[in-house]
Amino acid sequence: MAPLLYHGAVALVSIENLNIRFGATHAVRGLSLDVAAGESLGLVGESGSGKSVTALAILRLLDAAATVEGRIAFEGRDLLALPDEEMRRLRGREIAMIFQEPMTALNPVMPIGEQIAEAVRTHQRQLSRSQVRERVVEAMYAVALPDAAGRYGDYPHQFSGGQRQRILIAMAIANRPRLLIADEPTTALDVTVQAQILELLADLRRRFGLTMLFISHDLAVVSQVADRVAVMRGGLLLEEAPRAEIFRAPLHPYTRSLLGAVPTMQTRLDQPLAMVGPATGDAAEVPLREASPGHWARV
């Protein structure tokens, strides 16, 4: 695909022919995808589709069992070819990630302020202790944690699930990254708290000019945060289009089945929701074609 423009911005991240294998198992197959500076791209698909593996490949966090081929360029630099030390400097500073389960992502025996401070000190060694604390409290206020300064020394178990997710977001934005990867950040939350977190992410994106890769299995959630949507299944990109186009005129049968499985105000209560059927044939044999400007699909 040609480099994508979003409001005049050239791609910040460009994935080219990415292949990821674990032994004989192909987790991602020939993925090419751009994330333009300033946009929010929703990466959608069922469990095992290759979404999270792709995110971990961007951060080079896959274990030694993975074979990764292709190119992942960040501002023109191939992340897969960077020396380890340079990659460590990028990870957490230029590119940050929010994980989906805050209770396992946070250290239960370490104050949350110190956990965020650790992320700051790793990349901002020139800051004094008081400056680090100031940066941490600023990040906590940015994610609307009440009494941020007073709760600096509290532990994860003293916060609700939604507040713990806010702590992870504060940790991710403390160094003002260019790219924020959000991996199912609302999955473990109830609907009300989920809406608050999505609103928070949208606000942070506006305030800090974040580029975001938002990973989810839930198209209803993605519709609230994404400018563009890419749909994956079985490690393959099946469809990619602007958000309005995906929801108005999906082309791939898998995308249509995902949309049909989401209840709306027009859904008939006496009719079952659509079911996502099994994969048929080898979708890789069908090339990705541009059906209309910016709308690509394997049909």
C-alpha cells in the first residue's frame, strides 16, 4: 500500500510485510500497515488474530521463540534493526504501551507513585528527585486521579479497577511518547468505567498530540476512538478503511459478521445476534485490493 496521509501527516509508523512465526505457527502473515502521525488506528479481530503480537513486535518485546521478518519503521528508523540499547531508549519514551490487565501489570508491593517515577527516571536521568515527583504528580492529574499528590504513596490494591487503569495510562504518558499503543485497555472494566477511560484517552490524544494504536476485539469500542479501522483474522489483514466507511459499507464477510454481532438500538430483541463463522479457505490467496480511496479489502 502507498504511504497513508492523515490530515497531511506522513506515516509515523510503517509496517511492511511483517511475518511472525512461533515454530511452524504463523501468528502474523504479510502485514503491511501505516499509522499516520496524529491519527488513532483501531486494530480489530478475535483472540488469536495477531493484534497483540503485532504490538509486541513494534516494541520488540516478543520472546526468543518468535521469528520476526519484515520491516517496522518508526519515523524512518527500522525498529527490528536497531541496536538493543537504542531500542531501550525508544521503548517507554517515544513509544509506550497500556496493557489490558492493570492488576497484573502493576507491582502490588510498590507505591504507585514510585512505579510511575521509575518509568520517568529510566528516560529522564537529568531530572532531580523533586522534579521526578513533580512529573509523576502531573501525569496523575492528567489522567484525573483524585488527590494525586496525596495518593502518591498508596498501593495498587487501594484503588478501583478504573483507577488502576488510569495509573497505567499515567505511567505510559509520563514521558510524553509520540506513539501510544493501547492493548484492550477497557476489557476488564464495566461499561460506565469503560466509557470514562475512552473519554480520557480521547482527551489525552487532543492535549498531547498522541498518535494511537488501539487494539480491541470490540468494534463498538473502536468506533469511539479510531479514525481508521484495520480488521485482522488468522494473522492476516482482511480490511482497512476510515471508520465511517467500515461501519457504513464493510466489504469483507468477516467484518460484516463482526458488525452483526454488535447489538444496537435497532437490534430486534426476538432475533439472535449474528455469529462469527469459521474461516473458509486461505484468505492469503486473495490479494488486498483498494476498492475505493483508502478502503482496502481481500474481496
